Amino acid sequence: MRNRTFAVIAFAIALVLIALTRVIANDYFFSAVYTVLQFIVLATAWNILGGYTGYVNFGSAAFFAVGAYTTVFLNKSLHLPLPVLIVAGTIVAGLLGLGVGYLTLRMRGVFFAISTLALAVVLFTFVVNWDYVGGARGAYIIQPREAPLGFSRYGHLLYATMVLMAAFAIVVARAIERSVIGRGLAAIRDDEVAAECAGVPTLRLKLFSATVSGALMGMAGTTLPLYLSYVEPTAAFNLSYAVNSIAMPLIGGMMSWLGPLIGAVLLGTVQQVVQVTISSEWNLFIVGVLLVAFVTLAPNGIMGWVEAWRRSRPHPR
Amino acid sequence: MSTLKSWLSSGLVALVIAFAVSAQAQQPLKIGFGMSLTGPLAGNGKAALIAMQIWAEDVNAKGGILGRKVELVFYDDQTNPSTVPSIYNKLLDVDKVDLVVSGYGTNVIAPAMPIMMQRNMCFMSLFGLNVNSKFNYDRYFQIMPAGPEPAVGWSQGYFDIAMGLNPKPQTVALVGADAEYPALALEGARTHVKKLGLKVVYDKTYPPNTVDFSPIVRAIQATNPDIVFLASYPPDSAGMVRAVNEVGLKTRMFGGGLVGPQFASLRTQLGPLLNGVVNYESYSPEVAAKYPFLDQFLTKYQGRAIKEGVDPLGFYLPPYAYAMMQVLEQAIKATGSLDQAQLAEYMHKYEFDTYVGKVRFAKNGEWSAPRMLTVQYHGVAGNDLEQWMKPGKVTVLAPAAYATGTVQTPYQDNKK
Amino acid sequence: MEFPTALVLNAIVAGLLLGGFYAAVSVGISISFGMLDVVNIAHPAFIILGSYIAYIVNARLGFDPILVSVVLSPLFFALGMLVYRVYYVCFEKRGQESLRGLAFFFGILFITEVTLVLIFGVDYRLVETSYSSTTLRLGPVDFPLRLVVPFAVSLAMVIGVQLFLSRTFFGRAVLAVAQDQLALRLMAINPFRVKEFAFALSIATAGIAGAFLIVIQPVQPSIGREYIGLVFAVCVLGGLGSIWGTLLGAFILGLAESFTSTFFGPSWAPAVSFGILLGALAFRPTGLLGR
């Protein structure tokens, strides 16, 4: 399927989902789905660097929080409208990905992983000490009472934005996967030294991958301050973002764009359900158990399972 | 496993209430909220929950409110703000609760505000510092007795006492954790400092997970402050108090805004190390006479808390969590309805009689006058809990109506 | 302005004491990650487990927690062997270590944390030892025993591990397995046994480090997460696979934290520590004493 056709289908589905705001009166649906969509973006973004290229990023929270705090900063200083905030946050996070990539992607994969951890801590400390965006006190962004574009609630607008972002992330991921770049990334993932010898411009590709991955993660974070009305560093840099953005592609399958989507929907929904039913420490326990179970039993995620099952079926003669 | 039991038992309580209600063929009066049952503030959240459950049982034993049994519908917000919008949307849209109250702490109160404002809900909240200053919502109420400007009222008592010292202090050191409450408390302290014309010789914060606090205390000592104001959460309250004792801090007054020493676990842990520390408390056995009926509540609370592995003293949040529900109860009974507008109007106008005394709200929903107790710990010996359950280890310094003694200064002399 | 000698001396001492503690929590990672290439991100979980076990025994029987943890270290050793076996069967044999193993240990981290919460609740726990409140003073310098005792035992443990690795036969087998497994096999040593032993050793050190932790500060189940970054930072800074490197890395980070806290503002300490790490990685990725 050509990229353009896929993009059209994706946005059509997005529009249908957005239209649900007219039909469903239950606001809980939208806040729950918002969170799942947010994780779709994060998982898909992570997978570009993690699954396609083979470099594990521990610091997803850093990029996510950068998106969130760019929104806070620009909103406070210049009162820019939402689309501008989103674009700005995405660009800043992308630049961060480029910078970090340049510093660390020349080393072995495991050092990159540790650098991302260190990055998260350094950024966290910066934000905590930056009074203008509230520091440890946190920053408030008041949602406008009136929602533009005919939405009955501002929360619906945020939901719609997140739907579009998810569609966008998936389209981008798929486009990368099927392009020359994607093949280069796969070569790096499988054997970087061989790829380098074969003439693949590994550093440039890795930087590209890190930039796009970081940018999309930042994009997911740009609407967080508006969704919560209040951001503070511990929430924005929460470990759950880092863990989920690794767990979801792992569970869904890291080889293609479909894996993070499946993983995010599955794990995200389970978490949302558990939160309002069992509702206690069991939530974390379940994430842990799922992680261990999938990683031991289904090493290539759900996609891998499906693949293996398909291959095991007898072929028609 | 006690936590599993607590989950089961709270579920059972809710179930039992629901069954009893259906037997009466009357819809239960549902009150919904998120509460920190896991995460860093879970100790407080669980304590508050127990208090609220006791309230529900007390009310139902007397026949409920407006003839309906009360049912608490709650979810764990994991002390994580991002869970809050979903939780409150579910409570209002799916569980169709009649009333909502907040969880514990600014962190989880603020994200719920847009939803409350959109739906014009009356919102009673539990211990958030200054949340309404940004929203200016006229149906927001706060049960924390910090006064109309909470961040400032929080340290009012401390600085009042400090300025009562003779000679007056000239220099102050401000220190606290990098977290939401301490940051706000320190901001409030700075307002006082400016107003009183004190010179700030140290004003820094530390990461909450600091392991060794002695470099910080030494840096403070090097500036020779007359008084030291600390705003901290339990782990760093313990760490700072220890470090202060190890280094041998010499200053005239130390303390102010430590969360932690109100709980059994820190009192037993630190024991005599707390001697001389000036801090805030919401209740202490010394002032029991001013709070009739609180005794029986505390006995009930303490029995359950011990079983569930939660703070067995219950002097900090539980009385106020209970009072919060009493305010709602009285407002509903007085207006005879669950109409949010009527409730809010009533709550702004009148004074309430609760287990923590008379409660009156200011225009912004905060208390009309502060009533946090400023205390000093003294004479603590050993690490047992019994000594704290009776009066004798806490001197109440302010407000004047509750005072039982004066401050012993300088701080280091309290160690002898 | 007079030179703040007392402040500087105390900052140095505090930094070194802290560094000793950091070395104890990180030496296990130096073995499991540095030598065995196992990304055991659940290492802090085992440390916290050690803290709680020390706590229970201290609360029930009153014995000194550090003593208890040393005595109980065979328990942690056995646990380490068990964990490694599972890891090996599920991952290493299939050749899919790095990411899967990582996710596996992440899962273990959470499961351990939740189990501790379910058993002990979320309140902070602390132990009281006979030396908790004593501080030795040598001139202007303070030596709080609460930090000195863990420091001393930690040094003993780290040096002990290093001596074991470099002097004993089995220890050298561990160093060898990191370098050349085939050669090891040719010498009739089973690499699996060696790696199992080494990993078990790393978990045993975690158990003991847990006792240090609870002597120094109050512990609650989710504290483990805050140490993930630190333990890897110490090992990477010092150089993977080198115990002396880990010690050096720990001291550097301890001193950085102590000096930043004293002179610039404690808020910046994590940024300084991890900034040093990032700098080291950018300019000398193998670490200070790495191979």
C-alpha cells in the first residue's frame, strides 16, 4: 500500500474517532482514550529508535517532559495558540534528540541507553531549578472555558488533537519503515559493523532516527499541561512514561509500526481498566508480570506470535 | 496481608452499604474521590481514607443523610496527577456520584479543578496549598486550617514566635525539598521574611532523595543564621533532623514546616532527636480539651490504623478528613438538597461545628482564619510511642488561644 | 573572606563516606553488567529487599542489621543463582539478551516493589543501631558513625570482591568469562557455572548494601527507582568490568555531590553527578579505568 493511501486511511479513521465527541456523552471515555492515544504516540516514537534501529532509550520521559515544558514556557511568555505550541514542542524535543544523539550515538548501544538515563536526570534537575516554569512548585495552565472549533468541552479538543497526533506518528513510522532509511536502520540494528562496511551512513541514519523519535515523544507531551492544568517535574518525568514506552513495543512487537500500536492499546487499556477497578498497587504488579511473561514467552511480541502462527500453518498446495 | 485485607474490607464495606441500601429500596448517596493509596503520599492518603470511612459508618448508623445511606466511591490516584482527570470523569459520568471531594495534596487537587469548574461542582478539598489562587473558583473549599492565604498562613505561627524572641532575630536561613509543598511553603516564608525585614543568609533547596544532609546543614551553619526555617516531606524531615543533630546546629530556632513529625513512624524513629524542633501540628493531646468528641474518633481510628499498617497516631490528616465530611453533611442537611449551587452558597455563608472546632470559609474557599498549631517538642526520651499518646512532649506555642507554654531558645539548649 | 577550611574538610569527608556507600550498591552491577553483560536493572530491587530483611530481623531480634545481612548473604547468593538460571534459560541461551533481559529485569523490579508494598505497606522503615546517633569529632571534622560503619564494611566488601576476583582461581575464571568464553571451555571450566556464581555474588553484595542503606536513611519500597541511574552511572564512569574503577567512580560522584551540596546548592547535585557521567561518556566512553 502506498504511503499516501495509508495516510489517507489513517486520517479518515482519525476523523471518525474525533466525530465520536458528538456521539458519546461520557467524558470518562475521552480522558481514558486520551491516555491510551498518548501512549500510542510514545510507543511508536520509541520504536523508531528502539525497534527499527536497535538503540534502547531509557529517557523517554525526558523528551516527553521537554514537550510539556516548552508548552508551559511559551504559554507563559507569549500566549501562543495550541497548534504553535505543539509544533514548537516537537521541534525542541527533536533538537534535543539530535544533540543527545550526536554526543552518544557513536558509542555502543548500551552506553547510549545509560546516557539517556543520565539525560533524564540532568533535565529533571534543570526544570526543578527553573523558576520561570514553576520549578518544583509546578506550573498552572488554565484551560479556556470555551472550546474552539465547535467542541463542547476543551477536553474534547485535546482528545481530538491526540487522535491526530497518533495518526501522524503512525504514518511517519510506517513511512520510515518502508523507505530506504528504514532499510538502513534495519541493517544497523542487525549488525552495525557490517552495515558500516557495506556503506550505510550509520551515524547520519542514527541521528535521523534519534531526532524523529525525540520529536514525536515531545509532541506527545505538548498537550499534557493543558490536559492536567497543572504540571510539576515529578509528574512530567514520571518513570511510567519510560517504562511504558519500552514495554508497549516489546509486548506488541518491535519490527513494524503495528507492534507499538497493539502494545499501547493492549497495555494502555489494561492499565486504565485496572486503575478504576482493582485500583491499587496491583496496577504496577500487572505491568511487571505482563512484561516478564511476554518477554519470556513471546520474545517478538504479539506480532511475533502472529507471524509464528501464520508460518506454522500448512500451506495450501 | 493487611493491605489486601484493607482492600477487601473497604470493598466489603461498600458492598454491605450497597446491599443495605437496596434493601431499603433507596438510592445510596454516593460521594466520589481519588485518593493516594500508592505512591509517595500513600501513608497520608490511607490515613485520610480510614477517617472518611469511619465518618460514613457513623453517618449511616444514624440513618444516613436525607434518608439515604452514604456510599464512598473511590479510586487510587497513585499520587500521580495524570490519573486524576480520568478518575473524576469516571466518577461523574459512569459512577454518577452525587458529590465529589478531592484527594490529598496540591498535586492531585489541581488537575481536577477544570472538570469541577466545567460541571459547576462544589469541590471540598483536602490539604492543598494555594490551589484556588490560580483558578478563583467560587465553589472550591479547603479543609486545611491555613487561613485565607495558605502559603503565608502556613508559616505565620513560626515567624510570630520568632519575632517574639528577645532580642529579635536578624538573619534567617530558608531550606526545603524540591517538591511542590516545600516550594510553596518556602515562598510563603519569603513573604514573611520580606515583611519583617529579616536578612536571608541561606536560601536553597535540595533534591528529595538526598542521602546525606550533613553538607547542607554545615553550609547553613557556616552562615550563622538566627533562625532556620525548614519545609520538608517525611524522608527528608528525618534526614535533616538527624543531620542537624549530628552536626550540632547552633541557632536560636529551628523548624517550621516539616511534614513527618506528626506521624508515629517519624516520632518513634527520631525520638529525642526531635527535642527543640519547632513545627506545625494540626492536633496534639495537649489541646484535647478544645476538641471535644475528637477522642472517641481517634480511638476508633487508631484501632483500624494499626490493623491496616497505617500511621497509628492519626493526629495529622484524619481529624481534618473527618471534619471535611462533616461540613458536607451539615451543608446537605441544612439545605435539604444536593444542588451544587445551593451547597456552595451555604458553605460560604455559615459556620460549621466539627470535630476540629468551628470552621468558617473565606471568599476564596480557604479558611477565614488560620488555626495551624505551632508547637515545640521537648522532653522526649527513648523511641516508644506511648509517650506521644498522652500530653507532655509537645508545647503548643500558637495560636494564643491554644498555647500551653513558650518557646525554649536557643535550639541547641534543648538537647541537654 | 577566610578560606572555609572546616567546610571543605567536612565536604571531603562526607563525600568519601557517601562514595563508599555508593560503591557498595554499585559493585554488584560492576560484576553483572560490567563482566557478564547482564543488564540487571532490578539490582536496586534486591538492595531494597536486603534493607527490608535487615529491618525485620532487627525489629524482631534486635541484631545489628549489617551483621545480619552479612550472615544472611548466602540467602541472597542462592536467590541470585535462581534468578540467573531463569535469565539464562529464557534469554541467554536463545541469544536475545540485551533488550529482552532488560525488560525481564524491569518486570522483576516492579514485581518486587509491589510485593514489598503488599507485605510491609508504604510507610518508611528505619533501624536503630547502637551507633546511629554517635558522631566522632576530630578537630573540625565530623565522622557520623551512621555513615562511617557502612563505609568501613563497604570498603571491606569491595576490596574483598576485588581480591577474590584477582587472586582466586574461580575469581579469575569470572574475569576470563567476560573476555573469552571459548577459551574458558577449552580449559574444562563450565562458563555457565562461572557466570551463575558471579551473578549470585552480585546479588549477595546487593543484600549487604541494602543493610547499609537502611542504616543510613529510611527506606520504602519505591526508593529503588532512584538508585537505578546512580548504580549504572558509577560503574560506567569508573569503567565497566573494573572493581577499582567502580570504587573510583563512586568516590568521584560522592565528592561531586557533597561539594555541590555544600557550596552551590544541593538542588544541583544530581545534575552535576550525571553531567560528569555524560562528559565522561562523551570523551572517554570506556570509563576511567575501563579496559
